Amino acid sequence: MTIHLISYRPIIHNKKGSNVAQSNSIPNYVDNSIRREPDFEKSFPGISSLCRNGQVAPHLKVGDTVVYMRINGRNYQTLKEHNRCLVAVMEVIHVFQDHKIAAACYQQSGIVTPYNCINKNNPPLDSQYTAMDSKEVRYAEAEYIKRSRQNSQYVVCKPFAGYPELSSPSYLFDKDLNPILMPKKKLFLRGRRKIPQKN
């Protein structure tokens, strides 16, 4: 079993997203795109390569733990120290060969399919419910479809009890994370980092 630490951009990453969340009663820490990656509002979120194009999903195995935290950024600095937030901790329970098979499993089980599982019966979110601007939206769906074919694996997860926390997640500070992940470098996460474990 491996623990994977992943950063992502929530909908409140920019001003548009913050306004969208407030006006539509959307939780602050859902993902910011038309294909939420992951879709934390679903009971069994999935992880794909739509956002990170092969950096994460192909490396995950059943039994792995995936930890999602909000990226560090000036828009979030309510505290003086550099910080992130612990939003979700999930266990990998299924790894499917592609999105179509995963979608069929969700449907057969009576579970709502996450937005990042691409299939003809699962359209993306309307852009008015995202933080994406008009320029991003124009090419986003075509790019997502392309990536779902290049790295087709779709990983289904089960959240740990108490997660995801989409309203008031706990802070994570760089001073605590740096010794674990990058002892001699400043912490900088875009995709996935494996957390070393002691025997």
C-alpha cells in the first residue's frame, strides 16, 4: 500500500470561482473545472488523467491511499504562514481499464457517475458552475476527451470517514510537510508525491 499526496485547485482559486460558489451554494473546495477532478461531491469519487495527463491515475493500485490538499497560493493566505488544506483522504477500491467500463459499473450499481468519468451519457458541467473562463472552456472538453484516450485508466475511490471536507478543511503547513517530502527543498506539488513509509 502506498500513500499518494496530490494537490489541486478548488473552485475558490480565483475571483470568478469564488463568486460562482457563493451565488450557487457550491462548497468552496470542490474542483474548479467542468470535469471535476476528482468529483468530491459524489459518493465514490474517481481519479483519471484528465487534469494531470498520466501523472497520477496510471500509478494507483487497489489499496493505495490518496490524500488531496488544496494548493498553496496567495488567494488563500488568511494566515501568515504558507499553508494548504487537507480536503480528502480516500482509498483506491477499483482500477478500471477505461472510462466506459467505469461508467457502466457506476450505472449498474445505481451510483451517480462523477463528472470526470467521460462517456456519452455523462456531459460536463455547465461552465457557469466552474471557475473556468470562456477561453479555457472552449478547448477544455476536447482536451479532456483526448487525455481520457491517451491514459484511459479510471480509478474509483472510497473516502475515509469524515472526508471530503469541502467547507472548513484543516490547515497543513509547509514547515510540517517539508521534512516528510522534500527535506532540502521548498515543498512544490503539482501532481503526485509518494510519501515514504517506515517499515
